[in-house]
Amino acid sequence: MKTDERRVIRLSEYAPYPFRVDSLDLVFDLDPAKTRVHSTLALTRSGHADDLVLDGDDLTLVSVSLDGKELPADRYSTDGGSLTVRDVPDRLTLEVVTEIAPADNTKLEGLYVSDGMFCTQCEAEGFRRITYFPDRPDVMTRYKVTLRADKAAYPVLLSNGNRVDQGKLKDGRHYAVWEDPFNKPSYLFALVAGDLERVHDTFRTRSGRDIELNIWVEHGNGPRCAFAMQSLKKAMTWDEEVYGLEYDLDLFNVVAVSAFNMGAMENKSLNIFNAKAILADPDTATDAEYEYIEAVVAHEYFHNWTGNRITCRDWFQLSLKEGLTVFRDQQFSADMRSAPVERINQVRTLRARQFPEDGGPLAHPVRPDSYIEINNFYTATVYDKGAEVIRMMHRLLGADGYRKGIDLYVARHDGTAATCDDFVAAMQDANRRDLLQFKRWYSQAGTPQVEVSDHFADGVYSLTIRQHTDPTPGQPDKQPLHMPFEIGLLGRDGASLPVRLEGEVAYTDSRVLELREAEHTFRFVGLPEKPVPSLNRGFTAPIRLKTAHSAADRALLMAHDPDTFARWEAGQQYATDLLLAAVAARADGSNSAPDTAEFVAALGQCAADDSLDPAFRAQVLALPSEDYLAEQMAVIDVEGIHAAREALRRDIAAAHGDLFRSLRDTHRAAAGPFAPTAEGAGHRALANAALAYLGLDPANADLAAEQYRTADNMTDAMAALRVLNDLEVPQRVATLEHFHDRFKDDPLVLDKWFSLQALSQRPDVLDRLRELLAHPAFSMRNPNRVRALIGAFANSNPIGFHAADGRGYAFLVDRVLELNTLNPLIGARLLQPMGRWRRMDDTRKALMKQELDRVLAAPDLARDIYEIASKARAE
């Protein structure tokens, strides 16, 4: 690709499209090798433009007609990325006929074939790979779609909206006509054609309408859809009860696809899902996968209002729909399961994915200022940090105030393409609150760092809170942010102390402070002793927090803090302090490694406390990840982190062997026969956390092998496999082979087998990965398989990926370059871990830069990959 083709798109340059599309009529003659698309657009000029410019990509243009007359070649032109029709009238009907080759579409954007089925993925800019059109989210119109195909091969023909006609054609073909009564942007267009099994149900709305619900899957997979269907009905009920939002059509279709770049897509009334986000039964899906399915089904359904009925004006506003809808699905999951454990999982994800993004070369605001390829901005910042921004508004305004803001937002913007500013304005106006400073969360990149110091004298406890944000690419200067910050106070006996700010009368159990300045001092009065502060309870603000807590303070908070998240966080920070001290001691060769006995004892006390939720106790037993520890270091010590963490795990295992055997046996029994419930999942989580510690001793390999043989569910089987996967024992090979042979014909389960080996801590992991590339079931054309093997290795196996000889980096870049022509969207996402080179030691730094240079030197580099590589490589 030439440099001038890598045009930077800027938010500041936004301008409305100069034509209104009054209607769109699409006719598809579906054929895997050559599909013909006949598009009829009714347009009206709404701005200043002499020419009509439509987006297109990889299309064969057959003909162009204006108001019923075919245009001569001198009236239009194409340049590979657009169709320009010159000197058009103010009102016109444009007919465009194009041809595409869905079977050859390995990018899986636009219309493609997956396992013999036609399907689409149009977000963000895939519709232009189907036909010429103003492919931008602020151009909304009503669609009429006619699908024609061979009836024997494709008996099911689906599109958005309502089916208004169907019938037979000559030569064994048939047709179906679909009309969507709601205006929508092109990215929400969808079609599916194939031989599919239908799972059917109904839902009655609060107003008494009956909605037809269908999940369409490959034949034989129908029984694995029951949980997804129940999740959909729960989500529909929840959205009515919590948000007052009712489904607006009489039909809702979901299709599961085996080859899909995303997790799922919210196309209006025709959601298309990656099969892994739909299919589940006890033999093939883990508790985590059941929870994932429940959340993703809800997320895509919730988009019907926050994304579809109100869409985003431009792609810079992506978090308007995604951040808001992630927050909504998080609320839903919290109501369906354990709210504290869900919050812990959300923070783990944020720290694992978004904090590194905010602290690296790919840092960008929740609402970016510019991009080269929009696919690269489907990021943890836009989704997860965007959800945290909504959560902070919810905390500042309260549940009632937040709901008032949502109601006003929907009333103002239903049926339109809106902006993040529009959303904040609705929240502000509904509550008469000034949120101007708060909007910096949308425009300012980076994770705020908050430092807390304290002082106590004469019954007055002072907390001084300072905030700052480090420079990020393109933003050297940062301004203070407006954020909620919840605190509580504990006495030395572990009891909660009353909280009263100086100048106030009422005492409370906790208090949400509002931080606005670079430094605040808050004075709490009427205290009998210096308290231990419990800070940022519930993770009210997405920050890095530095405190003066001692080890004794953290142990007290672990044991007594009434806020479950803060209790877990105390343990995580206690462990982090010990682990980083151990890494430093190892690096300087001293004998000053920290004493872990008190922490190990405190951890055991939490794990043994039967008054606590088993799911929470399982979270307590999980130490901070190697990646999280790496984020706390100026220069990452890969081997030191791994060694310190493994040593602490072994200390814990040695101290609590009897406890772990008891927990494993007791909670495995308490879980009972498998059912995908939060209660059962909690028992299995604690039992398997105990097994993981027991499995550090090779002498317990038989225990893991026995669990694998007798497991009645995939959760317990995978827990046993993870233990064996890192051991040099005969049971390892035999069990992995058994798993492969049992599930070799189930692609979703086989992905687990690939991932297990990619995550192995064994020194031969890279050699094994290269062998697996040649496995008959591996294909670089299947995104799930690529993510399962290559993505798991690069993102979740730091000791393997960051091998000192650089072979892990070379392995990844080889695959990225292979994907450059096959599926650059997936290639770009795989490349992101290479952006951490600045914080590696000199040897690894040079090796990573060398590999990034190899990417940038590749001919015909796709925009997706070029943007990530160039930003990652920048000095």
C-alpha cells in the first residue's frame, strides 16, 4: 500500500453527508463464486456537492443507471475505494449493479461464505464490500431486501426486519423479501442464507405483544442453544424492568456462525453470533463460557436501543453505543450472578487489557481524535473504559438520576445518530448537574494515578488525595478529572467506624467523595483512633491507586472490610507488594526476599471462611497475574516476575495442603450434578482453585487425572487438564490425547485443546506451537482457531512469548504477515502485544523493534496492520 493511501481520518474534519438516502432496495442473486447485487437508492441533496460519491471496496461494477437510464462511462468513475457520479440532480434514483465473490472473502467483512452458509459482517465498514453506498453510520434509511438462491442448498433466507414475501423461482431457486420498518445505518445490515436448524421460542412483552424468537444453527446443534435462548428472554425481561425498554418488532432472529471476526453483531432483528457465544452444554462448555454466553447475548440484545434505535453519528463516537452497552450488560450480569464477583472480574479484565493499552504507544481517548483504520479502535479503551465512564456517571448521579438521564437521552435521540456529547448533555440536563469537567474522560487518554496520604490528631483524620495522568502519544499535558471516590474507615479491631466530614452533621458507613482538583484534603471528625482507610471501594474510579497502607493494614482489610471488592483488592495489593519486593531482591542478588508467612496465613483464613461466597474465595486465591505485575515495573523483569509468582504459589500450597484437599472435596460435592447456575459455578471455582494449588506438586498428578476421568462437566475437566498441562508426567500426554480424540470433531471444544498447549509454561511450548500449525484442524482462515492458538500464546503466556531469544516475537510476526492478505483485522489485533517493547530489557527491546521493522518493511501492508505496527514502533 502506498503511503498516501493511509489517509488519517480526523474527528475535527467531520461533515454531514451531502445527500439523504430516502430508501434502499437491494436484490441479491446469491452464488458463492459470483453473487450479483442490484442496488436502488432514492436520494435527495441535503448539502453542497456537485457529485455523488459512494464508498466501495473490492467490487466488480457491472452498470450504473440514473433515473432509469444507464449512464455512459464519462458520467462516473471508480478508483477502487469509491464510485463518483458527476452532475447529479437534487433528487435522483440511482441503480448500481455489482458482482462479488463471497467464497473468496477471507477477510470475513461484507458478504462471505462460512461452512457453506452465506453471512455478513458490516460493522464497521463492511457494507462497502457488498455494494456502493455512503457507508457511514450517520446515513440512515429504510431497507427492502430480496434474496434469491438455490433452495436445496440455502432453504433459509434471512435479513433484517419482517419477511413480507417468499416463493419459488425457476431452476430450483426461491426468494424471500424482507423489509425493515426502522431507519438504520449500513453497518447494521445483515443477511444469512443456508441450511440451518431452527430453535424456536416466544416472549411476551410487558405491553402484551408476543415476540417470535429464533436461534438458527448448523444441524445437530439445536440442543446446545437452550441456555442462550433463556439468556435472551432474561435480557428482554431485565431491559423492560430496569430501563423501561421494550423490544420493538414481532420477530427476533439469532444466527450462530463458525467463522466470525467478532464475538457477535447486533444487526437490527438479525443478530449474528460467533458460535462460541451461543452453543453450550455441560460436556462442552465451562462455567466461564456459560457466563460469557449470558453476557454476550444480553449485550447484543441491549444494543437494540443503545446502538440501533440510537446509533453513533461517526465512528469516533463508538463508545456511545459500546461503552454504554457494556455497562448495561455488566449490570445485567451482576443481577443474574454475584455482583461483587462480577465486579472483581470486570476490574481484572480492565487491568489486564485496558490499563496496558492506556500506558503504551496505542493509548487513545475513549472518544479518539483520529484513526487510519476504524477496525483498530474496537479496543478495551472504547469498550471497557467506556463502560467505566458510564458507571462513574451512574455513581455521581445515583440510580434514579442515571435513569432520568437515560429516559431523556432516548426521548431526545430515538431514531437518530448521536454523539457522546449528546449523551452527557442528557445526563446533565435531566439532573441539573454540571458535567463539563467530567467530559474530559472522553477526550483524555491515560489511566489517572491517585496517591493518598493521611494524618490523624485530636480525633480528626485528614486524607490528602492527589491525582495526575502521565503523558500519552499526542497528549503531553493532562488536566484533572472529575471522578467519584468511595471511602470507608475501619478501626484497629476491624469494625467499621462512622464517617463524617468536617462541617457536616450526619454520619454514614461510607462516603463517595468527588475529586475535581489535582489535590484535595478531606477532614473526617469524631474518630476515637486513627482508622485504616478503605479506598476506592467498588473500584468507583478506574485509576491506579497508591497508598501508605502497611502489610498489617492490608491484612486487616482482607479480613474485615465490609466492601467485598475492597477486601479482595487489599489481598491483591498485599500480594503485589510482596511479589515486586521478591523480584527486586532476586535482581540485586540480595537475601532480602520478603517474609510471606503473614500473607499466606491471611489468604488461608479467607479461603477457609465458610461465611464468604465460594466464588469470592476462589477470587481471593488467585494471585495477581504476571502481566499485571509487569505493569507495575518501569523495566519488566520477565523471568523475575515468573519466578517470584511461582515461588509464592508454592509457599501457599505448602502451607495449606490440608485446607486445599478439604476445599476441593467439599465444594466439588457441594456443586452437585452440573447445572449452569451461579451457585454451582461458585463451588466449582473454589474446588478447582484448590486443585490448582495441589497440582503444583507432581505427586498430585493422579488427583488431577482422576478428576478428568470422572468429571461430569467441562469446567472440572478443563481444571484438571490445566494442572496436568504444565507437569512433566505421563498423565499429561495421555489426557491431552484423550481430550483431542474425544472432541476432534467439535471445533469449539478443539479450540480449548489448542489454547491449553499455547498457555503451557513448559520450555518446549514454541516447538509445540509450530507443530500445531501443521495440525489438520488448524487453519489461518478461521479466526477462532487463530485466536485460540496464536492469540492465547501472545496475550496470555508472558514467559513463553517473551522468551529471551526472541523466538516468540518472530513466531507472532510470521503469523501476522501471513494474515496480511488473509484477514488483516485479526492480524492487527494479534500484533498489539509488540507495543510493549519500550519497557522491556535492552535485549528484548531490540528484538521486538527488529520484528516490528520486519512488519513495516513488508510489501502491500494492509491499513489495519500498518496502523498498529507504526504506532507500536514509534520511538
